[in-house]
Amino acid sequence: MARSILKGVLFAGALLLFGQIKAQDVHFSQYASSPLMLNPALAGLDNGDYRVYVNFRNQWPTVAAGNTYRTYAGGADMAIGNVTKYNSYAGIGISFMSDQAGDIHLNTNTIQLTAAYHIMLNKSGSQQLSAGIQGSFNMKSIDASLATFDSQYDPSTGIVNPNGPRETFGRTRVIYPSAGLGLLYVGTFKRGLTFYFGFALDHVNQPDISFEPSGQDANGLGAEKLYMKETFHGGFEIPVGTRLTVIPNFLVLLQGPSNEFDLGADFKTALGNDARTSTSAIHFGVQYRGILDAVVASARIDVKGFSCGLSYDINVSKLLPASHTIGAPEISLMYTVTTKKKPRPGHCPVAF
């Protein structure tokens, strides 16, 4: 009992101390395997005709047993229309996300619709610029019956009385729309060296998310809005010999007072004789999420359009006494289908 209370105190304290490095939106360590969540400009840019994917993440299993942070996501996108004489084309996608957090089951559910256009900047398609827009329908809810309050705590005994006075909520469900946009540049140069850089904005309308019917926060100090999120991501694909490709990459998330920085590298070994033409490969990767948050180890296998990825967050923050280094296991599945003999121009960097 005392040990579980200690874990809870350490967990709450770490969240307060390190809130500066946590983006408000949920995130995946395998962010490249959730492309429509990463950047709307990636819709339909899949090195094929269409793709489908699913993701699952389970965070803090040793800290809050039975009340961990579980996130499910998935989507499908495809290229549409004929390639124009300028080697450009459009893409569309639909995606979802469902997240449950903590003791009172804070649920966030999202459905997103995305459209993008991919412009080849030269005839060969080695230079490209993509732009995308995204609209989403969102719902947040809590189970107020599971909450406990200061008014239920008896300091003389140290016991929480479940039948003591409780606070009330104006509402336990909030529905709101959100809008986003994104840009992506990809350039392929001599010897197969590829550079990519993407930028995205989410929640540009900064919707109200308060559980108070008036939209104000609990103290009436002003509207409680969801901060706009800025995403920066990029990296290189560097061929080393005929079968090995080294892919250094980064991700920066900025959302109100919160932020996240990821820096890492992926090592891709083609199972065929040539990394440029083989559709089967094995990946091993490592990321560092700062500041002093986690080290992420990952592995992925690609076989003829099907990809399966596994990753594990090794917690290195001050939550370590409660987490025992266990942060979040994560799995991703993706299937890309190519039906046309001649592939569309352009290159999707996050598909590696």
C-alpha cells in the first residue's frame, strides 16, 4: 500500500516538474508509422497507390497499474487522379486516434480527414514540395465517478472517504472541431542522398476544451483553449554501400508551454542486393527524447509492402524510482499496396 502511494506521489511530482517537455497532444515514438498524425502533407505520398496502418502505445504500466495511458491510432490514405503533365498529383486520407489516460479515464477520440497535393519541382521528380490540410472531429470525456477530491481527505487519519463531499462538473464530455495544415520538402541528390524537412500546424483554431459549460476554466479566469501545436521534422537518407542506409532524423513538437525534442537514427539493411530497389528490409533505430526523458530502441521489418515495427521507451527521467526504466512499449503495422506497374513520381521519406 505504502509503495503504491509512493509511486503515485513520484508520478504526480514528475509530471509537475517535467510538464515543460510533454506536448499536450498524444505522441508515438514511431511517429513515422503514423504519417497523417505527423503531417497532413504526407497524405497519398506513400511510394505506392494506397496504404493502411495501425498503432498502439501503452505508457507507464509500472507507475499506475490498471490506469495507464493507452493510445490507439490508425488510418488509410491514397493517391488520387492522374499524374499531370508536370508530374504532380493529389492525395487523400482518413485517420483516427483514441487515447485513455489516468484514474478518471480521460478519453480523447479523434477522426481526421486529410487532403494534400504533391508538386514535382523538376521533370525527374527528385525535388518535390507537398502541401496538406486537415480537419478533425474531437471528443474528450471523463468518468467523474472515479475522481477523488481534497474535500474527501481526512488529514487526521490520512484516509480518503469515498462517501465524502465531492465536487461537480458542468459537463463530462466536450466536442470540438480542429483544423491543421502542413508542408513537406523532399530532395534527392547525387548517389541517392535524400534530404527532407516538414512543418505542420495543428489546432490552428485553438478550440475551447473546458469541461465547464461556459467554456471558462474552473476558476473563471478565461477560456480554456487547446494550444496550437507546431511540428518540425526532418532528416537524411544516406546510402552506405549497396544494402545499408543510415537515416538520421529529428522531431520537434511545440505546444503552448510544453515541448518535445527527439533526435535519433535508423539503420536500414536491404534484404535484396540493392537498397534502392529492394522492397524488403530490416531496420534498427535509437532515439533520445530530451530533456532527460527517455531513450527509445526500435526495430522494424519490411516485407513486400508489409511493415511491422516495435519500440520501447526506456525512461531516464526523475520518474525512474517509480517507473523502473519502463516507459512505453509500442507496436505499429503498415501495409502499402502498389497496383500500377509505373510508380508515381516523388518519394515518401517517412516510409524510409
